Amino acid sequence: MNKISKVLFITVISVSAIIMLYACGSKEIKPQKGETFIEGSNLPLDFFYQDVGTEHSSTFNLSLEGVTSTAVLVKAFDIDDLTEAKMYVNGTEVALPQGVVADTEDKGVIIEIDMGLLKEGENVIAFKFADNPRNTAGFRIDVLFIIIRQ
Ligand SMILES: [Ca+2]
Ligand SMILES: [Ca+2]
């Protein structure tokens, strides 16, 4: 390799690394074609320093005409264990996935839900501080959307 091609090679590698870093840092969940994100009210739902058993909820006004599938997008902070937090969609418990578990860290997950759990008009998603494993002070739901696909 001559000097010019070496410099060129290093430049190309550096630029690719910067682009890759940028792409990772700006990674966000955005609506895809045919998807609508409906944001819940009352956010964030903050369970820090509250009693085990506390529930907070968020409401959503939905129009379900022509909907083919539905999901919930949850971004949570400091759910240390799946026993710590429970989620209820219109009163029915929907299991949170392992991907939401983290210690003092944000985790975002998309959970597919049965369309039959949702109804036209007002819908409620509640979270419960169900247990405090290793004496955790709580958790927080920072982002909550219902995703409808048409
Ligand atoms: Ca923790
Ligand atoms: Ca916690």
C-alpha cells in the first residue's frame, strides 16, 4: 500500500466508525408504515419510594376501525426483576418480557397484545409495584404508547 491509499483507507474506516456510532446513539423506535402510536396520559408513572401494591394508570383514546393488530410500547427505568412490575390492559394482566428488566437503566420493549383486550374509546393501562426484590426503591414508566396497525 502506498502512502496515499493508506491515508484513504484510514479515513474510510474512521468515517464508517463515526457513522456506526451515530446510528447506534440515535436508535429510536419510530412508527413504521401503517402504524399509529397513541401516547398515554399521566406520564411518567413513577413508583419510586411508594408502597408495594401501589398502582398508577394511563388512559388512551382509541379508534379501532380497520385495525389488524395491536401492541404496547413500554420504556421503563429500573425494573430489576419481572416480579417487581405488573402491567394490566383494561384489567387483564399482560406479561412483561425479560427485555424490560434492568438495574438503574432504561429499557424499551414492544409487547404484542390481543386486539380483543382493547375497545373503542377510552382504554386503561395500569402498572403495579408488585414486589421490591433486593429492596429496590421502585421503577418508572417513562414512555407508554399503544400501537395500532392498519
Ligand atoms: Ca435497581
Ligand atoms: Ca427497581
